[in-house]
Amino acid sequence: MIDFRLYLITDRRVCPGRSDGIPDTETLETALETACRAGVRAVQLREKDLDGKTIYEMAARIRESTTAHGSKLFINDRVDIALALGADGVHCPEHGFPVLDAAKLLGPSRTIGASVHSLDGARRAEDLGADFVTFGPVFATPSKTAYGPPQGLDALGGVAGSVGVPVFAIGGVTPERAAACLDHGAAGVALISSILGADDIAAAVRDFEAVMGTL
């Protein structure tokens, strides 16, 4: 069951706080602790450039924090790490670990998210066993330039109205834009920098909660 509306995706490179500008895991972990304490209920660990050992060790520490605050933890593309840590689920990139195989390995007690960038992709992910999808980029954002130009709210509404699983809007989502995403049928929003890049993370979380009603 998808019982969250805000899906926080990690990218340690956007976290402020280091004077040398070098991204580090400790800063990200502190930011996530703050976000979960402020009310974020779902986190996807997505540090694609790190090796498996580092991801595992980092995920283990984050798992302690998310558990303490009643938040869910999803591991991007690494079913093995999700299984080893008892994470709440995995997130499958569109060209990453197959949704069908992830569902078979994790079983019905775990949740499968999938990234999609088209209506056909959303339908395919649903058919293969995804429990929810992220669709975008809806708005312009540096983190999603590889996936083409922004698709807009009408495209989001078309996808949300055509599949049976929850659709989370991703790409350039701010508190001001979150309401429009919900109005166009999104079950929630997925984001990175609007929270992790904020000078006051707890305040940024509260801004989303004020617009969305619940996280």
C-alpha cells in the first residue's frame, strides 16, 4: 500500500554545508535524518556513482534513521541491498533492474517503484508488477535533462488517468507546483533539491506539507 505522498530521492551533490563543495555521505545522512524527523515518510537512496559496499553501509545507517521515524526506505536498482537490509522496497529505473524480476525476488510484502517517461512506459511498469511509478520530468530540472524536455502537467494528467497505480510527478517540483500536480491526478510528488538543497530542510518539508495536507 502506498501511504505517502512525498517521495524524497537522494543526491548528496545538492546538499549544502561543505565549504570545499565535495559531496559526502555524512552530510546527506544528516539531511535525511532532519527530513524524516520533520515528517518525510518515504526516501529513495539513489547514489548511483557509489560502489556496492559504500551503498550498503550507507543504506544500513539510513535504515536505522528511517525506521526510528516511521519512514519507508527504498533502494534504487539494488535488489540485493534491499533484501539484505530488509528495506521497504526498491525503485527500478526504466532501463535498470527489471520490475518483474524485482517483484519476484522481493515478494508481495515489499513495494516496487518504477521510473517512467511515457504513458507506454507507465502501462508496461504496471503490467510487470510496479506498485507505483514516478513520471517526468514534468517541469524543467537539471537532474532530468537526459530524459528530454519537460512534459508538462497535461502529460502528467494523461498518465495518471490511464493507469491503475499511483503516479508521482517528478522533475522541478516545488511546493508551489505540488498542488498543480495533485490537481492533475498525481498521487504525490517525487523530488530532490527542493528539500535536500534547502538551507532549512525542516522548513522546506513543512512548506510541502502545508500545500499537500499530508506527506
